[in-house]
Amino acid sequence: MLFDEIKKRMMAAMKAGNVVEKEVLRTAIGELTKTGKDVDDAAVVSVLRKLVGSNRETIGLSTDGTQKETLQKEIEILQGFLPATLSVDAIVAALEPVKEAIRSAKNDGQAFGAASKHLKSIDASVETDSVKAAIAIVRG
């Protein structure tokens, strides 16, 4: 179970004195356990993606180089637990069956909705920014 892997890795980081890894994994564990419900792999993936997204947003807003470096390290640690995501080119190929719907969408939001619905139906693991880039390619 993914949650158990995170706990083991946090303990190893504590023993090794790896503060960044320990703290980001502690944060993830806290997010996962605050509901008091059993944690399945889908919940873990969801929380880890949320944390990665939050870090990316903070990097974009930060002017502190040290903070950006720490946040990037945290992202790398968290992504190590996530399933591999499709590249932009792979997303473009996966969107082939719905490319006309994406092209004919009235705006980017509708195009994103059509793309997301299709990608979810094929159980594709994707990142939002990659989907947006793929949509831009499909729409020309």
C-alpha cells in the first residue's frame, strides 16, 4: 500500500536526517490521516497531486531562490510516489478520437472539459498543465 511506503520512507528520512524529505512526507501523512478514514491508494495519489500542485503554484509566486529550490525538491520527492503521467505528445495522441470536439469548442474551458472527460474515460494519468499544452496543439 502506498500509504505504508510513505510512512516507511519518512522514518528513513528521519533516521538519515533528511529534513526536507521528512517534512514533506509528514505533511502528506497529516493530510491523509486528518479525516480519520482508511486511506487507499487513490486517496494517496489525490493528496500527493494536490501537494505537488500547491508547491508549483508557490514556486510561481515566490521570489526566494532557496524556497523555490526546497519546493522543487519536495515536488521531486512526492512525484516519486505518483504513477507516471503522459507526456504532452502522448496526450495529443490520446485525444485523437475527440480532436474535432476540442477544435469546435467555443472556448478553452469547453475544450479542456472535453479533453478531460475523454482522458478520464481511458484512465489516463495526466497533469493539468500538460493537458492544456496538448489542447493548444490540437486547437492549433
